[in-house]
Amino acid sequence: MRLDKFLKVSRIIKRRTIANEACDQGRVSLNGKVARASADVKQGDILEIQFGNNVFKAEILNVLEVVKKDDASTLYRTIE
């Protein structure tokens, strides 16, 4: 699955266009490398996103195309 779509489906970022912009600005990294919106996301990957001065770090536990709102947080595990 594409990174921008995963961010939207998991509801880490609410809109896919905003996820795309964050990737274009270099604020999203996947496994320690700056990632493009088209990067492929797999189970076990480590995701880091910069929101201003805060850094959100998570491990991807599952990759699903469609998820209910209540189950979206089961796709990742927050680190730190």
C-alpha cells in the first residue's frame, strides 16, 4: 500500500492530500529514510512524522485497504 493512503486509512493524517504534502516536504520517514508518498508500506516498518516540534513514531502492525474508524488504531503501535 502507498504511504499516503496508509496514513489516511490509519487516520494518523486525516486527508490523503495533506499526507501527500507532508511527504513532499520531507516530514515523513520510513525506516529511517525520508519517504515519498508513493513508498510501499509493509508490516514491521517504522514510521516517523514531524508535526512542528513534535515527532510521532510508530511501528506498522497491519496493512488493510478498508478499516472502520474504531479499528484504525490497531494498524500501528506508537513508539515512545
